Amino acid sequence: MSEAIITTGPAPTAASSTGHHGKRRVEPIYYLFLVPSLVLFTLAITVPGVVGIFFSFTDSIGIGEWSFNGFTNYVAMFGDPAVLRSYLFTFGFSIATVVVVNVIAFLLAVGLTSRIRFKTGLRTIFVIPMVISGIIIAYVFNFLFSNSLPAAGAATGISWLQTSLLANPDLAWIAIVIVTAWQAVPGTLLIYIAGLLSVPGDVYEAADIDGATKRQQLFRITIPLVAGYVVINVILGFKNFLNAYDIIVGLTNGGPGTATRSVAMTIVQGFYGGDYAYQMANATIFFIVAVLISLLQLSLTRGRNTF
């Protein structure tokens, strides 16, 4: 009579994806999705970027013959008042917009996560600007700033409303901040809502029992617990606002004069003006700035349990 052989090890399964040496085997279907995306990214992003950096060391105008000129474009760029002015405007505008967007979005998020009626419907309404094209928003607000508000100022006798902000080189940036914030608040709002909903309700119940006021709960509980979300919103917002282009084009087109010309506008207009290599040097420096900000974001958010 034969005896049954009992094995104590795990039985092999058809779903096993490990090889002979314990290494996980990659299913071929993964490459079907990875390779096309990698090829498209390389052809559309990596190759043009490398070519652009190469031509930043030449005197090319975009077509025709060219020759190497070393770091001439970079040296000239750092001494160009127009380029430096565009960087100053872009960074100043970005910082101001980040502050406005995060303050408004955070306050709205606190209100929309509190015990109020119709908060679901209000959340839907507040995110509508996020899905509208920036250039369309800019043209609508351009009409409001250039026609509707001056007409309202004339009708009510309010003198400072009778002149468009867009025509004032010292105040045009305020209009750009307002319109950019109007479109950017919804995305930031959604992240803050997610952060506030992740705070345990027991914390607030304990604070109520201890007699903490709503103000004390906001500054001593809510803000510290969503600090990671604040950091993410600030860094992501700052990076996005550095690339401001469409809203500025629709509102002021860089004017009056060059008062509101961003770095992105300077680069694009330089391409059309025959300064291809020169503006590629500008774009390379701008790319390095974006990379440094991304590295800062990674260092600040590493280890934070926010998502």
C-alpha cells in the first residue's frame, strides 16, 4: 500500500511571476503601455529640449547657417535689462498670486468642510473656473476691466474706477493676479478640502471639551495638521505661475509697454523676432530654475503623509 507524500512548502501557482532567482518577472503587457509613452515623451520633450540647449551655444536665428559662440548668449542675457525685468515681474507676480490663492482657497475650504447647508453644491460651483480655458477667462476679464468697470465708475462718480487697471503700468499686474487667482483657486481648494477631511473629528471634539474656541482650533489644530498640504500647494502653485502666459496675453499682451511681460512671453516673442539661440539660452536658465524648485519641493514634502 503506497504512502501519501506530504509536502510542507507552498504550492506553485499559475499566477507566480518570479523567476528562477527570485526576481519578479515583468509581464510583456507592461511594455505595450510603457514603450509608446516613452517614445512619444522622448520625441516630443527630451529631443527638442536637448536640441534647444545645443543651439543656445550658437548664433542661430532658427533657420539657415549658424556657428558656435560659446557662452555669449548667457553672458548677454544676464546683462539684458528686458530679460531681468521679465524675471523680476514673473517672480513677483508668482509670489503675490501664491499668497492670494492659498489664503482664499484655505478659507473657502474651511467653510466648505464645516457644517453648512448646500456645501456639496457650493463645492461644485467653486470649481467651475478650473475647467474654463485661461485665454477665454482673460478675454472676458479684459472686457470687464476695459469697459464695464470704467462705465460703472463713470456712472457712480468713483474716479479710480473710471480708468482701466490694464492701462496703468504700475497697477496692471494687480489685474493679472486677480484673474489668475480666480482660475487657480479651485484646484488649490480641492487639495485643502482633502487635507481638512483627513483630520480626525475626535481631535476637534476633544478641543471642544477642553473649551478651545474656533479661532484656537484653527491656529493650533487645523493649520498644523494640514501644513503638508500648504507646502504642496505653495510649491506647485509657484511653479505653475512661473509659466504664466495665456492669461497675460489675453489681458495685457505684456503691456503697457513691457510692464507685464513674463519670462515665457519674452522667450516666445524672441523666437518670432529672430533671437532663437538667445532665447534658448533664456529658456535653459528658466528650465534650471524650474528643476531647482522641483528639487526643493521633493525635499520639503519627503516623508510627509499628505496623500
